[in-house]
Amino acid sequence: MKPYFLTLSLTAMLAFGAVNTAYATADGPDFYAVTRVAGTDSLALRHIASSRGRIVARIPFNAVRVQNKGDRSGSWCKVQYATSVGWASCQHLTESDGIAITPPKVTPTV
């Protein structure tokens, strides 16, 4: 009788949302935004997780759709920007919703 009660209880919990199941394919956020990079600079995307690694691309200072690939190595995050995949310094990345915010146009008054 106890196994029947346990099965019934688990079924009811799942049916009524008492147990939340989360599915994730990578650790951390889906997207990052570049932060703490000067407006005249860019963030280096490197082929290995090291400041000595070859630069495979440069990520603009205002990029907000840098895809998290789910790997970390020390202070480095594996990311994809456009079609390039590599390692960027995590200290220059912050969680993003991946949507660029366009500032409103200002119409001068006459």
C-alpha cells in the first residue's frame, strides 16, 4: 500500500507544479554584454584562455549579444560573437538579455 501512495503523491506533485524542473544547456546566462571597455576600444576574443592567446576577433565595447558557450577557465569565459568562438576575459562581461537598447531620437526644438 505504501508504494501506491508514494507513486500517487509524486504524480500529484508533478501535475500541480510542486516540483520545478529546470533544464539548462550551459552554466550562467545565455548572453553577455561587454562592460568596462572604453568607447574607443574593443574586447579581444582569443583562441585560448590566456592573454597570450592569438586574437581571433574583436568584440565592440557596446556589444550586448555575446553568447555564452558554457565553459570557464579561471577568469576566462568561452563565448561566441557573430561567427567567432573563443575566450574573453570574464571581468569584461555581464549578464544580458541579448537585446540591444536603442536610445530614443532627440528632436531639437526650434
